[in-house]
Amino acid sequence: DAGVIQSPRHEVTEMGQEVTLRCKPISGHNSLFWYRQTMMRGLELLIYFNNNVPIDDSGMPEDRFSAKMPNASFSTLKIQPSEPRDSAVYFCASSPSSDTQYFGPGTRLTVL
Amino acid sequence: QKEVEQNSGPLSVPEGAIASLNCTYSDRGSQSFFWYRQYSGKSPELIMFIYSNGDKEDGRFTAQLNKASQYVSLLIRDSQPSDSATYLCAVISGTNAGKSTFGDGTTLTVKP
């Protein structure tokens, strides 16, 4: 199994630009999670989906962030417009049962 | 009070010693408990999970859970330099199944 796939691995953009992060979960997993990790705030859950349906988006910082899961094999996290404080590593994780999670390699986002 | 608290460390132990990592949680209704290991610049990977009071052993790792004290720990026996990493404790609340709350992690260094 290829594991959770994320793209891009690195993204550098300028403030105000739109950023789209992509995730392909492990086949057969029915839960998908988006996290953000920074030194200051640690690992924060942004949103999670169960069977492609958003269950809890209380961690999404503000309206600039949106996430979709159009099918079982693909999810996106979009930031529009991006700001320097959004700079972080964004992880996608999937789970076969909503408890044990398997993390992707992460996307390191830098907003200048 | 944070929902999941860990000593940030750093914790330093000599090679071959036992490393003890501790975690407390605030939600008494929490049901599931996890330990993830994160090497610098990498994504978290699951190493142990425990659901019931008591000890659970897997190779050199032992997870211990005491729900009455709201305390979960991870013991690493015969510590190796390759165990040097940040260890994240994660807890799933009984009221929000599927949503893991992570502690800030404890950084462990095993010195040869």
C-alpha cells in the first residue's frame, strides 16, 4: 500500500494567493483528517470527514479555510487568501475506523 | 487547562535505560488512547494504542492506562538512539468519537 499521499510536499506562495493542498487517503479507510502543525501550537485538528461527509470542522481557523472530500479517494484543503500566519506543516491522515490514524508526509507551506 | 498534557522535555536517557513518558487528560469520558512517534521533519506514526485500564506490551514498548487518575504513560525499555524522537499522546473523547486531541509532545533523546 502506498500510504497516504499528499501534494505538494512544499509550497511557497505570497500573501493573498490561493493555496490548495491535496490528499489521497489509504484505500478502504473511511475517515480522513486534516491537521496543522506549528512549533507554537503543536498539532491541531482542522477538520475530519467520515465517509466523505464533514463531521467536525470546529478547528478550521476562519472562513479563509475550506475543505472538501468529493469522493473516497481525494480531499482538498484550500486557503484563500493566504496569510503569513498560515505558514505551517499541514498533515492529512486517514483511518479505517476513526481511531488509529495513518499520517501522510505533510505539506510544508510558507506564505511570504 | 489543556485537554491533553505532556511534559515537553527534553527527556534524556542513556542507551539501554528505560524511558518513561507521561500524559494526563481532562475528559473523564475519554475512551481511546494512542502514542505516536514523530521524528524530526517527519510525520507522526502510531506506535501503541490502549483502551482498557492496565498495561499493554508490544516489544520494547509498554503503554499503561489508569482511567481513575486520567493518566496514560509509555515505557520504552532498552532505549536505543533510534528511539530519539518526539512522542505525542492522543486521546479520543467519549463524546466526540473520531476526534483525536493531541498533546504537545515530549522530546526524547537517547544518548549512546
